[in-house]
Amino acid sequence: MRREDPTPPMSAHPLLEVRNLNLDFGSPRGRVHALRNVSLDVPTGQIVGIVGESGSGKSTLAYTVMGLLPENAQVTAGSIVFERRDLLTLTAQARRSLMGDRLSMIFQDPMTALNPVRTIESQMIDIQHHEQRGRSEKRARAIDMLKRVGIPDPQSRIGNYPHQFSGGMRQRICIAMALLVRPSLLIADEPTTALDATLEVQIIHLLKDLQREIGCSILFVSHHLGVVAELCDRVAVMYAGEVVEQGAVRDIFHTPGHPYTRALLECDPGRIKQRTRNLPTIPGEVPSMLGSKKGCIFHPRCPHAFDRCVYETPGEYRVAADQVARCHLLDRAGMVAT
Ligand SMILES: Nc1ncnc2c1ncn2[C@@H]1O[C@H](COP(=O)(O)OP(=O)(O)O)[C@@H](O)[C@H]1O
Ligand SMILES: [Mg+2]
């Protein structure tokens, strides 16, 4: 594939294939089922958004792919196939060597990734430990990448410590570090949520430009629909630990198939264009994820729920060529099960 190709062809195997992933957190009140039967593809060279209200499992999914789960987390079923290998079956060492090489991550808070007591220079040189290059060449690459992400005077600023930069500049540095290793998959967990709207726009454009140049895929977690509409090729909508709808951004934003997606979009369609900072408020609350659930997870908040929604978990139906959703109404409307 040519690097500058803006919309690369879908290859037979997506870069990342998550299949029927189930994950529990142990808690004093019982097991929290934070991911329920999650399946998701990230095609090579594409940007896939994950949206949903707070607590829907977006970060848990991102961290599970990265292999950065806390002690109380347990994957109970499923697979995460990345570059044709199931990450869940790799040894800890094989997994570690993928990180910072084929896989890299940008966090919501840049200080999660930066070491406060070391200079940017030493951190940016260290992150290139997979590369067979000399120190001065690594330093030059780091300066070049800082320039690309818009750090003024990178030649001298590279010797500074993280606290000598503003929050927006620190996030740019994290993007530079994450992309310096030329990963095939970049995972970004709400990387612009802590920034103001103007900075957010700049960072989104920067990510899109660098993604095109490097040819990597991005899994982009956000609760901001406007950003997803602008940045992503595909989107997965998560609700209470489940992916309720996914497919091409264009299709899902024009003709949402799931009542939850519709509720997110319909509250005020104009707000999507105006870069909504937050998801609209939908009546009712995200259900507790303790214990097993019967029926459709969204039925207590769904204005269209009928008896079947209460006792039967909906399967997946094809809404358009590149769009699927889990809702009994789609069966009623005669759509084909996948
Ligand atoms: N370390 C943890 N221990 C127990 N429960 C957790 C932990 N991390 C997240 N959860 C729970 O998992 C669910 C999903 O959380 P999260 O993935 O952070 O959602 P999101 O990123 O969509 O806001 C929430 O109910 C949250 O309380
Ligand atoms: Mg989160």
C-alpha cells in the first residue's frame, strides 16, 4: 500500500479483530461485566471511533487491547487478533515488545505517559529503543517530530522537562512520541477531552495528517460526536459494555439503526456540526453492570421497547452495506441477521 493513499483498500484481514470479548472487574459488590460480547474491526489505514456515555466501557476496551489492565480485571472469553496473532495468548514478554513498536497509545492526561523528572529529549530517545540507530540520529528524528506536531523551537525545547510545557504542548509531545515509533495501530483514549475547543481542532487535524503520512490505523475513543464525525472512517457505539451499533461513520450519522444511537444524534442534530463538547442527555441512567442481564441492555431507557426486548438479548442485524446494529426493531422491520 502506498503511504500517501488517503483511503486504502480494505484488506481481507483487518489490522485488529476483536471477537466476542468479555471482561469482568472484581469489586466488593460483585463482578462488574464491563465488556459484553464486544466484536470490532479496525481495518488497515483507517480511523475507528468508539463513542458512548461515560461508564460504557470505552477505556476498558482500549486498555484491554493495549494489555494495560488492572489486577482485578479478567478477560473471560473472546480474542483480540492483531496482525494475525491473538494478543490474549501471547507471553508477557512478546506483548511488551509489541508496545512502543507496532502498538502505541495516547492518554487523556499527557502526564500519564510522560516522566516528570526526565527531559523530553531522553524520553524521546528511549522510546526509539527498537530502532538500530545512533543517539544523534534518534535525537534528530525526535526534533523533527516535535517540529511536525507544532512545538516551536524544538532544537532547544527538547532539553526541557514536561512541566515547562503547557497542557496542549504536552499532548502534542505525547502524539510525537506515540508516532515516532511508526506504530501500525495507535490507540487514543479521549486525547483532546482536557483541551479547549480551539486546541482540540488543531490536535484533530494534526492526528489526521500524521495518520495519512504514516499510514497507521487509529482506534480513537471519544464522547464527542463532532470530533468522531470529522476524524473517523468508522464508528462503534458502546452502551453499558456492549457495542450496540457499528459501521461507516457516514451511514451511522445519516441513518442510525439503533434507538440509542438515534437518541445520541437526535437530541439536537445541529450540535454535531457545532462540535458538541458533551454527549446530549438521554433520559434515564446507564444501568449497573453488576450481575448478568436479561433482554436488551438499553430497554429500560428505550422509548420503543416492547416485550421481546425485556426477555431476549437482540442479535445483530445489517442496516446498510457497512452498518450493523443490535435491536429487535430491526428484525421487525425485516432486516437480515448477520
Ligand atoms: N479498575 C476497575 N475496577 C472496577 N470497575 C472498573 C474499573 N475500571 C472501570 N470499571 C468499571 O467499568 C465500567 C466501564 O468503565 P470505563 O471503561 O472507564 O468507561 P468509559 O471509558 O466508557 O467511561 C464502569 O462501570 C466502571 O465503573
Ligand atoms: Mg474512559
